[in-house]
Amino acid sequence: AQHVAALLLAPCDSSAVGQNLQSAERANIPVFTADIAARSGKIVSHVASDNVLGGRLAAKTLAGFLGDKGHVVIIDHPTVASVQDRVRGFEEELKNHPGITIVARPSADGQRAKAMSAMEDMLQAHRDVNGVFGINDDSALGALSVVEAAGRKDVAIVGYDATAEAQAAI
């Protein structure tokens, strides 16, 4: 109705967005995705980082901090394709570090407040947690605030995105 020339999307749900793209396709409006892929619908082009490689690098970094042994939590967002790729790369790399076990993968939907709640639960349920992979910086920063509030200095946290706030926290 607004006669747009194109759509640029970063969908919050990679599967659910496909149904919403049908009207754009019928109107011959080209659709581009950035960072987060759509699992269906006609997409002209997708621009993103290599999230599988990023997940592998996150795992390798966390393994280094942990001395190749420990219990790790992944603060997840399983409905997003880029996050699925990050977690896949993370898990693939951890196979090279058999002394590290993933003990839980709570979803926080990429939101800091939900990550804080998830991390509070994880510290109660898994007192031996010493590593966290936050699938984005808000997840990592949420986990960090809980770990700091608990006085835990033995938990390494790796995030993904390199926002200014996360870089300052590092």
C-alpha cells in the first residue's frame, strides 16, 4: 500500500517470518535479509557474518579461559537462524575439548532481562558452572550482571556481537 521499493529484514523468528513475506512477493517487492536469515519466502540476498565460524571461535576462546575443563551454559535463542548457526559452531568446536560439558541451554530470546533470569536459575541448578556462551552481547551482559551479583569470580563469559557496551565490559 505504501509502494515501497524493497524490504530489508532481520527477522526475530526465522521460520515464522516466511508467511509474512507472501504479500511482498505478490507485490513484486524484493526482500533482503541481514544478519538473521528467513527460512522461507523469496529472498533476493542475505548479508551476514559467518555465524558457524563465530560460534567455533567463541568455543575456542571459552575453552582457553577454562583450561579445557568445566561446565558451560549456553544462553540461547533457538528460533533465530543466525543463533542456531552460532550454537552449532560452538558445539562442533567443543567436541575438540572433551573436558568441557554443556550442562544447559536456556533460552533468553536475546534479551538481557531474560538472560539474567536464566543465569540466576543456572547458578542455582548447576553450582559448578564456570563458563557461559551468550549468543549475543545482551545475553552475555545479563549473565555477567548475575555472576557479579553472586560474587562469582570463577565464571568466564563469552558473548557475540562486539557492541560498545560489551567491549567496555571486556
